Amino acid sequence: MGRTSRKRSKLANRAIAASAALILGGGGLLAVNSYASAGQGWWPSGHGKQNKIRAAAGQQVSTIDCPDVGDSLEVVPDDQRFAVDRQLATLDNQITAAYQRFAQNRQRVVADRRYGENQILAPLRNERLVIIQRIVALIDRSAERPKGLEKMAPCTLRADDNGGGQNGNDQNDGGQNGNDQNGNDQNDGGQNGNDQNGNDQNGAGQAGNGPVAGDFVQIENVQPNVREPRNRRGASRGTFTTECGVNANGKFNPDNIIVAPGVANGAHHMHDYVGNQANDAFASDDDLAAGDTTCRNQGDRSSYYWPVLRLQNGQQEADANEDGGGNDQNVGEIQTPSEVTLTFVGNPRSKVTAMPRLLRIITGDAKAFVNGDANANASWSCTGFENRQLKDKYPICPEGSSVVRTFKFQSCWDGQNIDSANHRTHVAFADGSGRCPNGFRAIPQLVQRIVYDVPAPDFNSGNPVVFAVDSFPEQLHKPITDHGDFVNVFDERLMRTVVKCINGGRSCR
């Protein structure tokens, strides 16, 4: 079993102060490696925003659902980007605080919806409106004033369609009315559904907000669903693999230098880091360029990071009472991966060009549970079964098989920008044939594969030990919220080598 060290870097301590097939017998969404729409990621073609589940009368609400203001921004002038990102981080803080109030008063909210509206949603709407108006004013200083953002202030309460609603009973976990085929209740997401204080949380994990049994499925019940695109004439068939370790030194922090620069705990969940060791919310480009790296090739000082995976086994981590950890409902023992593979691959129809230095890429959506699947790009599987990929379920792997997380990053670049207003539109996925959108050029595609030796949860037992990724509290530790982040800090010479290897059809390290 992977086991984390307890060491933290000084920087980390400073920061912390759709169209998818149904699984046969599983009821979850499959991740299909089709290039259409999300293309070189795993989400199938034709995906769109999922219908949000509103809590009907008598149904138990599970979380707070707020429109994602940052994702809707099309233009943020460079001179205001830092200030806007800080205001967006404030919106995240407001949602987290409101979720805390909701969780503490869950039963009262269920009994009296007016209480939920008056004591949680109305104050949150007013707080959000103030910040959204600040964002509008900041952008208006140097660019066209954005319209309609104020309409995004209201939030709603919603149920968890995988077991957090209907009194915690999952209706889609592959059993019979939320029970396994032997009639045993499978809605206990961990430790008998009790939080660490022994309070019943409807089977929603030790932190009281997930995961639940409906978030898991036996990988053997999933049909093969991965389709690889056909290489065409002119394809770039080579690979470049960079070896950067598994974060055995235990560098963690709950920051996100891409989305929330200058904001401690901007992610509200803990990240694993390999590669660049200077990465925290306060790192400048110069800090990253001068930072140490865990990569074997010292020409790669890039930062690769993702949410930690925890085993909810009752053991407390060093962050049990800190931001990003227990303070944000992320509990349990952080797991060190048994293997991390970082490979850059080519394009099935063209040569690739060099990535610009300090290019930022986010793949997946940390808020996909409430945002919908438009930007989701999580992929879960098991060793020996990687032709079967899951999007919105954690896999239960058979004996001798390990859990695998895979991220296929965007592989088309607009040729101009290293970042964008919503941190997404400067890069894109290719279409089903590997073609980049008009005005975009193919770049090496990062494929990140992370393996964990964790025990399979036994939902037939009275005390299943579950695993889950860290998440924003209101995202309920859903597997669909998994995501990866990358900042390119290759030196120019090594990047030229990467491109030459890929375009030349060679496998290099």
C-alpha cells in the first residue's frame, strides 16, 4: 500500500498557514477515448452540461450548486488578471463557508426549505453579488464590460444522484434499489457512514460528504470502451517520457498557481506535486524557472500536480486540522502512488510544434459534479483493464490489480497565449481525426498515468474502507471532479529534443 511521508516543503507550509454508454450492471458513465469534442481526452463525443438534480419534496439535499463565474469569463485584460483571479478565489471561499453552514444544519434545511433559503442561500447570493460586481468593475477598467455576470450570483441546493439524496439510498449502484444482490446495504460510503466524531452522515464517508457506495463499480462489470484514433500519413508517432518520481518526499499544498495565484488554499484540497519544487500560490515565473526539480533530466523543471488520493481508514494526516485537509472535509491517509508515468505523445495526423515556455494547462474540472461534464476529463481504471475507462465512478479492482488514474491533456495551442481568462481557451482538444481547431497548432500531448496500491472497498462488510480524491467540500469527493495541472518549464534545448523525438517516431527518455 502506498504510504506518504509526513515531510512538507517550507513553501507548502507557507501556503497552508453525455453522451456515454451505461455500464452493464453498473449504471455509471463510461469514459471513451474518442477524439471528438473532448477529443484527445477521455470524454465521449456529444457531451454537454448534465441536467442538475434539484431536490424534490422529501428528498434530502446534499450540496450547494453555484454557477462557475470563472469558467464563463471570455476576456480578462492582462493587467487585471491577477486581481480577477483573487476575486474568483473569494467566490470559492464563500461557497466553502456556505457549504459548512449547510452541513452543520443539514437536517434543519431538509425539514424547512425556507430556513435553507433565508439562512444559507440568500446570504450567499448577496455575498457573491458583491464579488461579481467587483470582477465586472475590474474588467471594465481595461476591456469591454462583461454582461450578465450578476445573474450568476444565486445558488441552489441539490441532491446527490449517487446516494446523497433520498436519505442516502443510491439508485444507480448496480445493485437492487441501492442494495447488493445479496440484499446487503451498499450505501455506507465508509466507516459505517459516520464521520470522525461518530455522527451519522447518511453513508457519506468519514468527512460526511462522500464518497458513497454508488460512486464505486466493479471494473469487471464494465465493457471495453476505449477507441484509439487511426494514425494517418504525416502523423507524429514518437514519444518522450520524463521521469519525475512519485512525490515520495511528500510535497503537498492546497494552492493552485494557475487558477488562484497569490491565494493560500485556493484549491480547498491538497495537491501532489512532482517535478518543480518551488510551486505554491506565491511562486513567480522566475521562482519556477529557478526551482529544484524531482525530474531525472534537470532540463525539465515543469510542475505536474493533481489532487491527492486518500484512504479513509480512520488514520489522521498531518493536515487533519489544516486548510486543504480536515478543515475542508478532506480526511484520511494520503496515498503515495506506486507509479507515475509522464509521457508526451504526438498527433495522429500531423507533426507537433514546441510548447511555449510557462504554458499552463488544466485538464478536467474540479467542480464537474455541479458544473456538469463539459470540461470533465477524469479517467479511472485498473491495471489489466485499462481498455475500460470510468468517468463518474471509482473502480473496484480485483485482487492483484491496482487503481489507475489517467489524464490526457489538451494537445492543441492557439499559437499566442500561455494562459487565458478562464484558463482553458488558449488550448483545445483535437477532433475525432486528430485535427486541431482553426487557428490552433498541434503540440506534444501530456499523458499522465498514476497507479495506486489501495485495497478494494468491501461493501458487503459492515465497515468498508473507501478511497477518494480530495475535492472542494461541496463537490462531495466525486470521481468526475478529478483533474490534472501542468506548467511547462522545459528548457528550450530539451523541448527541441522532445519535438524531434515525437516527430521522428522515436521513443526517448
